[in-house]
Amino acid sequence: MTRAAHAAEQERLRVDWTRCDGHGLCAALLPDRITQDEWGYPIVHRDAVAAGELAGARRAVAACPALALRLTRGDER
Amino acid sequence: MTAVLTPRTNADRATWSIGAPRLLAGLDTRAALDLRAHAGVHGPLPQPDLPRLLALLDDSRLTGRGGAGFPLAAKLRALRSGAHRVIVNGSESEPASGKDRVLLRRSPHLVLDGAVIVAAALGARHVDVGVHDAAAATALRRAAAERTGDGAVTVRVVQTAPGFVGGEARALVRGLDGKPQLPPGRRELPTGRGVVVSNAETFAQVAVLVRMGARRFAESGTSAEPGTTLMTLGGAVQRPGVVEVPIGVPLGIVLDAAGAPPLQAVIAGGYHGSWLPADPALRLSRAGLKEAGGTFGAGVLLAVDQHTCALGELARVAGWLAGESSGQCGPCLFGLPALARDVQALAAGHARALPEAMRHAQVVSGRGACSHPDGAVGFVTSGLRLLRTEIEAHLAGGCGRPVRRLLPLGTAA
């Protein structure tokens, strides 16, 4: 697979800002990649999710009470 | 030497041009062009088929004039197959901008010509024009009722909700479809739903292009960006208004023609644009502005003279931008007011407010459904970077100049 094709296939964490209410579960579940700003909204420091990290990322997506956290591929948002 | 500085947001603006006007043709002697006058000034309207239209758009490199500058040909090619709709974005929710209102109120047929050409080439039956200026809506409805040669294409004029963010293309499409007029949270391009949405001036440019042909069209402008562009000129100039200029004209020529005093700065690209030094050699094109670290945006140019408190002006606009958040996205809803308070505190002489402003700017960046937070942050940080001497004066007790309310705010009627 070319590097570009790999990048397009890469799963990434995305926040739908119109849904996010800053509950903070994502930051609690993924403290190494998500912190909260002074109003409680998530700051995603590293959005690319490697294969070995998928289970944890999916758990955080499922935990979001506002359905605002998503895993997407390529340039989807 | 100083001009009397009155914010102008509601009045019909004066128009003038550098070089022969195309979009503004006929408006030097007439208040507005009805169908008969329009035909007299602009001549008969050719109806190119889609391949011919695409060739004209390719050859003229025509880009959207609402701010993003996306090539219109690429937009038409990106349409999914099936039924198509054409939407004219006449929202013009930037208070410093008046160019679309001038076109829609005074030369509505030129805009409708372009929209109907695109619709007919695509086989689309409907053109929707979204405007929130009442006078523009009236002029458009009157114009639509006058038209007889549009074949199967019908024109609907819809008065949309005001608000800076409501004028964003995807928000407008949702508003016209009866949903809340707000940007969607997920990536959702109108072309993916068979919708062509572009700024009012873009369609007027199409109407000019099909009549002139690409070669004559390119006799004005630069080779990369042929043609003319409308700009809205405001701030400390003796002749503010909507002007038509060849793309790439040097800033100094426009400022001289407008009667500008010596300046502290110019603001290019409106309130999602940037503060720049008033370099007379700056080329007013997308490429020229980009090279200078700014954006052309929708062609707003504001002159900031040496008799107003520039930091105070920046703080006013920062507060306005914060108030224009649609409130959908937390970082924008809370971050832009925090940023505005920082700029206020800086103007009041608090040194710690500068690093706080830069920190808040960074926190907000890239964290919204639309470009409002990023555009607002770019505007504020470009001002903070440019106004170093002014900021030092404020930290040392004040710049001694009043805030003249030079930069127009508020929703234009």
C-alpha cells in the first residue's frame, strides 16, 4: 500500500463540535491523547489511531453521551 | 487632511471603477437596471451548453467570489449525477461588505442571467436566490417577474435569516430546505447532493464571461486570475463604496483613487481576513494577498488611518465576532468571547492579556463545524502581530487616540 493510500485508510478520531457538550468521558478514557480545554471541551492531540489502539478508541466513541466522538477514515469528518 | 469617519452599513453605496466596469456597467448613470436597460447595457444573452460553459470557465479560471475562491468549473464537475439545483448566495452577512447588495439591488438581471445560464446548462429547473437584505429581495422579485426568456428555469427569491454564520454556504442550503440555518457538524458538501451554491458576484461574472468570451474576459486581471473583481472599500477613505477593479491592481492605486490619508494598516478580506501593512505595491489578487500573509476573501478592504485607536478598533471587531458565533460549537461559543476579553484587557493596558490572547487563539483554532472560529482567530492574531507599536503604547498608558468606530459592525440592513 502506498503511503497516501495508507493515510486515506487510517482511522482517525473526530469530534462533531455541534454535538459535543464537553462531558469529558473521552478524555477520561483516552488520557494519553485527549485532554480538556478550560471549558471542558476535548483537545485531540493525536487523532490517528493505530490498529492496536482501535479497541480503546472504539470504547471511547461508544461512551460519548452526545454521540459527538467518531472514528472516521481518510478525509471524512 | 482627515476624512470624517462615519460607519456606513445601511446606505446604498457609491460605486466607481478602475478601468472599464463590467459588472457595474450602466450604474454610473442609472440607479438600477430594469430588464430593458439591462439588455441595452449588456446585450443579448448567449446560452452555452454544458461543455461550452465548462470550457469558458476553464479558460477564464473563474473562481467563486464569496471568499473561498473555489474554481466554479471544478464545482460543476463535482456535482453528483441526477437532479441539480442552483443556489445564489446573496446573504452577504459580512457587515463591511456591500458588493453583493449593490449587484442584487441595482443590477439584479446580471446575477439572474448567470444563475439561469448555469441552471440551463445543467438541465436544472430551479434557481433559488437566498438574500436577507429586504431591498435586494424586492429588486430581485421585480426582476424575476420581468424575465421571459428563461425557458424551463424558474427563479425563487427567499429572504433568509441574518447572521454572519448563517451566510455560510452549507448553512444557507439547510435554511432554504427548511432546516435551521446553521452549518452542519459533519462533512456535507452541497455538490454531493446535486446543489451548486455560489456567491451572487460569481454568477454575475458568469453572465459577463459568456457574453465576452474567455479571451476578452482575460484582457483584464492577471494571467492566473483573469478578469475584474468587486471590492467594498471602507474605513478612512474619502470615497468609500463598491468598486470594480482589474484583479491584481496595486493597493496604492486603489487607495489614491479612494482618497486615503496616511494609514496605520489595511484590513483585507473582511472580519475573517487580516490586518496588513498598507504597502502600496501589494497586489490585490488572491495570489498577491496570500503572498502578503492575508486572504482576498470576498474583497473587503478597510483603511485604518493614523487618528483612530487601532487596538480599540480590533477589540470592537473581536467582540462582534464573538457575538456572531452561532453557539453550536463549544470552543467557538466560549473561546471567542475569551479572546475578545483578552484584546479588551490588552487595550486597557494589561500586559498578561497578550500571551493569554495568543493561547486562546490557539485553543479555538480548528475546533468548529465551520470556518468562523478560524476566521475570527486569524483576524485577531494578524492584528495583534501587526500592531506591535500600538500595543506597546497601550501597555505604557495608552495610544492617546480615540476609538473612532471606523470599522462597521452590526448586521447590514
